[in-house]
Amino acid sequence: MLSKNLMAASSKPLILAILRGGENYGYQIIQRVKELSGGELEWAEGMLYPVLHKMQKDGLVQTKWKLSDNGRMRKYYRLTTKGREALNNEKQQWLKVHGMLEKVWQPDASLGTT
């Protein structure tokens, strides 16, 4: 299981990446995260919706209410142009961190410690 800090830090890029594939409503996003993580990450609505609301406020996502097949109204989220730019930025940052971690985790890597 991931730490709460890592889960919080990865929530925005994960949501942006999921929405890159098309609009989704909250429960779909939660289920997609669970599926992508092989069940390792289980987000609750209380974690997801504050992030989505902040992303909406920041202009990264737009929302639309739609009537579902079962007759309930659902709020769907989709990326804006600004959201796509944010996704590219997030991706570049995470790839840099990943690259640095790969380097320092090599068996012969020296961190300059004695």
C-alpha cells in the first residue's frame, strides 16, 4: 500500500491521465485507479472530490451533468486545454523524479555518503 503522502502527490497526475482518455464521472475514476494499481490503490470519494473540485477551480477540468442509464444525474469531468498542458508538465516532472530514483537505486550508485 502506498503512503498517504505519495497517494496525495500522485492523485492529480493520475486523474489528469485518466481523463485524457475521455470524460469520466467520479466512481469511474475511482474504479480505474483501483484497476490500474491491481487493487493496491483504493481511493475514497472523500479523497477524490476535493482534488477534482480544485482542478475545476484551476481550469484543468470542465464538468457536465448527464442523465445516466439508470435515470440518475451524474457529473462528468473532462480535460480542458489547460488540463492537457498540466498533464504534460506533471508527466515531465514525474519522469525526472523516476529517472533520478533509478540512478540512486542502482547497486553501484554512490550518494556521496561515507
